Amino acid sequence: MLTEVFNVVVVGGGPVGLAAAYEVGKTGASVIVLEQNNFFNQAGSSNDLARMFRTMYTEDFMADLAKDAMKLWDKLEKDSGSSLRWMSGLLNFGDKNFGGDSPEGTLMVTAKEIEERYSFKNPPPEWIGLFAPDNGVINVQLLLRSLLSLAKDYGAEAKQHTRVERIIPSTTDKTIWEVHAIRHDTDPALFKAKRIVIASGAYVNHVLRPSFGIFLDLDIWEMVASYFNTNPGLNGTIFPSMWFQFVPNKHRRSQLFYGFPTVPWGPPNVTRIAVDAVTRRIKDPGERLTNVVNPADIRDTQVFIKKHVVGVDATVPAFTLSCLQTNVFDNMFVLDYLPKEYLAGGAEKSVLVFTAGWAMKFVPLLGKTLAEMALDGKSDYARKEFEITRKDKKGKGIIKRVVRGKRGDHSMMMEELDVDDEVEGESAFTYEEQASGSSIRECQNVGNREYIRGFVNVRLQTTQAISSTPLPSATSISVSVGLHHVTL
């Protein structure tokens, strides 16, 4: 019996993998997505009820991508017939002197306005905020289910409990890839495709190592978040939007706290509040703590709530979760073709890799990008900042190579070598007490160092103040904060 040759095999059934299958399916090309666990599982980065959709970014090109992503979210929602986002806005606020000069410009929110609209108590009067009304909350579980359903409607196939063991070029046709997998932990399975999209998140090295003899230098964060009970009334507790606090470290612990409003698709009278930093960092998902979470991160949040939040019970979280946030040295995406030198004779531009970065808000755009790259050999969104071959300031690359050699009396030991200098690989990361999850510049993989300079070094596509008399929407308003310049 001949094995069908798909146009595309997608490895990984998370939101990005499902979005890629959906976009490929829309073109009429054949595609199958392979997921090693259940669909909609808790093993990666897409568990929980909600994620932020935001347009405020340090880097101009990321703000531009967020703007384009908004249009694709609109199209996806129309196709699914469902609202996948709740556009309640996002408030960034905190110490205006965080790093230097005072802010200049307009469209700011005062500490008094923040206290009046949100359930915070006694913010310092010098604090300021910026509000982005075109930001919101992503309904993660509805997004996942919509993408899988739509992909199937457009002809995609999808198999769960299918663990990819190895990807190799066909011995009879180098334009075809053989994907060797195990189904339900026991049954061998073979899939063939012209193009491969590896979108397995933190698990990407489980595919790259046995298939191509390389791995990526990942820094995987075990992010912890908790939901806490809120006062249901009288005089109940309401957060009208997402919020993010920027304040300097205290006792070498991050004070970058964030929160979500009570979402309509979740339990009533609970709010997610957490620290946007991580204490436990690992190199492989196999090192993850699967039955406990880091208590220090929860304790920090409880202390913050008791001191600064009204009407939220910090005694015991209503429930707590963790997820794997995959990073490389600059916290940006890895979105690129695997270089030809690792393809063992397979066709150039036939294997794509996506991992790392803060991707949920870009899911429709990333799916479109991967589909274009797989089918057309290019995409306008495949930027140099996402190249898999980029290097850090010390010249260290993301790709590491696995080679066989000798060590002591043991022959054929596996040694991990840096691709560039052919010596024992050195990670680009240092593992200190905490690393921040903020995308603000100079706030990436910093451990105990000072987090940021200027908390509103961001670019908004549109913004307005939150006050009893709303200011008109505006674009391209300049603000100088800290040591940086902002375009609003």
C-alpha cells in the first residue's frame, strides 16, 4: 500500500501548528498535523484560560507585526463565527522615574485615575500609566478548538498521540521527507511530505536531535500563574482590563506584576494575578516539575496582593498553573528554514522551524507565515530578526551540533559542540535567581541585574487615556521616558 505524500506535515498541535495547518488547508494543499499528546493539552505553552493580546512593543517592527496580526485575527474570527478576543484594553503603569527622565507628552493616566478605575490601593502619586484600548484578552481554549475544527473543515488531517521520532529524506526521492513516528506509544507509523513544519515549542529539540543532529540553545521558563478569589459584592472588585505594573526589583525579586480581568468564559469572581518573572529555568521539557510549582513565585504574588490590591483574597490561590515559555538569547522568535547543511541531502527550504518568543498574540500571523514559507518558499513576515542562524553579542549562535566522538575510555559518546567554533558548546544563558518575562528592552534573560530603563518604552498603534472624559484616539505621539524615546 502506497503512503500518501502530503504537501506539508506539521509537527506539533499547539496554536501555531494548528494555525499553520489551517492556513495550508485553506489553499487546498494537503496537510497533516501530528501531536504527541492530546490536543489542547497542558504540556506546553497553551494551557490556561487567557493570554494577552497587545500592540505595545519596544521594537517598531514587532508593533508593526502586531498591527498586521490584528487584521488576521479579524479574518480568523469571521471564518470561525466566534469572538476569540475580548478587547478590554491594557493598562501599563508604574514608576515614571524608573531609569531616568520624567515622561513628556500626552495621553497619560495619573495615579489617581488608576486608583479610581482599578482595585489598587495607594499607588504613589508620581506614578503614571498608558492605556491601549485596542488590546485585549485571548480566549485560548476557544482559539485552539476553532483552529483544529477549521483546519479539518479545509481538508487537513490531524492525529494526536503521535510522537515524531525521526525525520529523514527518502532514499528514493530526496524531495520527499519520511516522518517516522510512534502512535499511542506502541505502534510505528510513517508519514511522507514535501515540506515539514516543526512547531513543537519547547519540545523542538526532541525532533531536531535525532533527525538532523542539532539542537537549539533554549532557555525554557517554568512560568507560574495563580487565580485568586475576588470580592463578589457589595462594593465588589472589578478590573476593567488587563494591567501590567513596572516597578524596580525589591530584595532581588521582580516587582513586574500583571493581571487579567475576570473573563466571561471562566469561573466568576476569580482574577489571574502573577509576577512576570520566573525562578525555575530549564533546558529541556523533561526537567520540568510536573507535580509541583515554584512556591517563591506564588509567595511574591501573595505579598503584592496583600499590600497593593483591594478586594482580592491572597490567602490561598483559587488555582495555580504553570506553562513552558521557550526562549533564545534575545527572547525573539525562531522562524526560519533549517539551513541546507543539516538536511542530509534533502531539498533546500523544505524544513521550517518555529519556536521561542511570546507568540500567542501572533498566532494567525505565524500560521500564515509558515504556510507561505512552506508552499511559496518565502514570506514577507520571515524577518532577519527571527533567523535561526543569528548570534548574540558574544558571537554565540542558537544552533548547536551533536557529533559522535571519544571521551576517556568511552567511544562514540555524544558531545554537544557549538556549530561555529567546533568546541564544547557554551550556552548563551546564565542561570541566576530570576529572569523577567517582560518584552521591554534590557529586560531579557537578566537574572538579578536591574530590569529596565524606562517602563513605557513602547510603541502603540492607537492609545487613549482612561478617564471620565476620554481623550481622542491618536497615533504617532512622541513620548520620552527614562532613557528611551517612544512613538505613540
